[in-house]
Amino acid sequence: MLHSMLTTLAAADPMAHVVNQPAKMNADGYWIWSGNQGVLVLSGLIIILVGLFVAAKMKTGTKAQGADAYVTRSRFAHLIEVFIVYLREEVIRPLLHDRTEKFTPILLTFFFFILVNNLLGLTPIRDALHAVGVHTDWIGGTATQNIWVTGTLAVLSAILFNIAAIIRLGPVDFVKHMMGGLPWYMLPIALLLLLIEAAGQFLIKPFALALRLFANMTAGHVLIATVLSFAGGALSGSIHGGESWGTNGAITIVSVLAATALMFLELFVALLQAFVFMFLTTIFISLMDHHDEHGHEHEHGHAKGHEHAHA
């Protein structure tokens, strides 16, 4: 078992610990199942089961319980509640206003789905199974490192914020919005703006969402695998190659400490990237809105302020 773990750590290609691997292929060589698919299924089960648990603990109790009926009955559920309330009240509501309740469920789904997959990517599931002698590729790798997965998430986000814009503005005003509201005698410029805005709305924004998540998950995970490979190579050289324990021991200690520090950084990045994806999707929804509505809200707020001042 020790030899297997050392071999895994000292693998020549750190990418092998991160990228997707085929588990089953048909006669033509097409992938039927891969490690990332196993991770995606696992993440879905985790979200469903944990969601049901948290919902049960957050559920309002009976009137007989008094004030305790409104208290979340689990520390973990309370932690998730803090995330939900913060994202809804401090991130989504200031941007979407009256549409907050409508879009909060799907936006939180993006956040928690990406977060769980980012964290599962930091868990060496496939390597751990190989180390104990279970050689399988049915589950493993980092799903959010797969450009097909991040691309699919980005396409779903694009469908969401474009349909939301069309419903909010109507098809005609949706096009006018992308033309900058220019008058008819500036039609050539308006058409150019329409082309640029359409490219941004349907191509550039989804591409940026997909690439940002893919690149961040790839870079950090590969870096940790590379640093750990130094430790594995040094230990393997001392045990099997008869090399000096002094130098190799120092390399191992430094590598493990560096990997530990990087792991904490990656935990933060995993949370941050889930937040960024959800936050940018929220912004893209809010950008395609009636500007005059916000103007009226702003004026209404000033009016209320003046009324309080006079009072």
C-alpha cells in the first residue's frame, strides 16, 4: 500500500491527478462513462441529501415551541443558512430588487453545485482508491476543471440571463436595449452596437464564465499535485533507491508544508470561484433591465428622503 501511495504521489504527469479519465468506452472508442461523470453524480447526491437535511433543520417549528420554533437546529445547517441569507440579501437583492425571490433558487443552485464540485476536486478520490488497490476510473478528477462541464454551466447561465432579459423587456425592447436606444437616423451605428452587444451577450459572457472557472480549477489543482510529487519522489528515492534521507527528508517536509498552504488557498479559491460565477450571472441578469425603473426608484428614494428631512 505504501509503495502504491508513493507511486501515485511521484507520478510523472501531475495532470493525471486532475483531468478527466475514461472509465468505459464503446467499440468505436467513444467515452460512455468517465471519472468526472461519477463526480457529478456524487455531487448531485450530496446536494440533494444535504439540502434535505438543512431544510429540515431550518424549518419553522410549531407555535408551542415559542421563539425556539424559528431557531435553526444544527450548527452545520446554521452555517448554510448564513451563506444563503448573505447571498440573497447582500448580493442578489441589491441587483435584482423585485425579482430576487424568483431568481434566488437557481442562482444558489449554481453556487452550491460549483462549490461542491470544486471541493470534491480537492479530494483525491481516484488516487485514494488506487492506493488501496481499487483501480477504477468510474469516479475521480475535478469536474469543474473539465471545459465541457464549465461550458455547460456557462450555457445554462447564458440561457438564464437572456431569457430573463427577453421576458423583462420584451423582444422588441430587448433588441433596442442592445442598440443603445439610438434614434433611427443613427441606424448604422445602432446596428454595429447591436452586433457587438449580441456577441457579448451570447458568446463573450458565457465564454468568460466557462474559461475563468476552468482555468482557476486547473491551475491550483495541478500546482498542488506537482508539489506533492516532489514529496513522493523524494520518499520513493530514499526507500527504494537508497538515496540520502537527509536531503530527501528536507524536500519532503518543505513540499508537504507548501502543499498544505496551497490547499488552504485552494479551499478559498473553490469558494471564491463559486461565488464569482453566481455573482456574474446575477450581474448579467441585472444589466438587461429597464433603466427608467431604476431611475424612478432612485427618484422615489430621494423623495422619501426629503419627506423625512421635512418631518
